[in-house]
Amino acid sequence: MKILIINGPNLNLLGQREPGIYGSSSFDAYLPELRKRFADIDIEYYQSNIEGELINKMQEVGFSYDGIVLNAGAYTHTSIALQDCIRSLKAPVIEVHISNVHQREEFRHKSMISCACKGVILGFGLDSYRLAIEALKG
């Protein structure tokens, strides 16, 4: 099984950015834990702050990988382009958020990509990624 985790804008700053919301661990520190826990799964990781690069990466793997775990960051709430891309892929996409976006600002309550995703996991910190992999694993 092959899964790609994609993090969107500002998620390269995990561990530094608003630790009260996002925690104090970087994703790079968390990724080895995921790979160890799911040793039977090839887990790749990609991060970009640029919407078009996220789309290019999903199109690159979306017809050959078994799933995508996507934390689109702020693009979640604005990007019809990401929604269109997700709808075009063969691989299922799980939308993930570290925080519970429904406990935050009103504009974060609406996701433009949820309707195209297999499911949504949010509010469990970095453990949201583990739960998404469990969901894809079946």
C-alpha cells in the first residue's frame, strides 16, 4: 500500500506556529512515528505553500497511489481548484485538520473540499494523520 500525506500552506511551521493550536512538534518529527507504526505501508510526504503545486502533486500520484491524506490548511476554505482536482482522482482523499476548525473562527467552519473527500478527520492534533491512515488502510 502506498499513501501520500500532503500538507498545505504554513504547515511547514508546525512546532513553531501557534503551539497552543497546533502543538509544539514539527511534522518532520512526527513522520518517523507514523512510518514506524505503519511499517507495512509506504508513506510519502509532501508540503507546499503554493496551491498549484498541491494540485500538481495530487495529479501526479492520484491514479497510482492507494490514498492521499490532505491537510490543505487555509486552502480548505477557499479552493474550488483543489475540490475539482480531488474529484478527478482515482485515489481516495481523506481531509485532515490538526485543530477542531469548528471551535475556531467562523470562516474556518466551511470546507470547500470536504464534499469531494472520502472523509474528514479533525481536532485530534497530529494524531489526525494516524486516524486518516487507519481509515485508508480499512
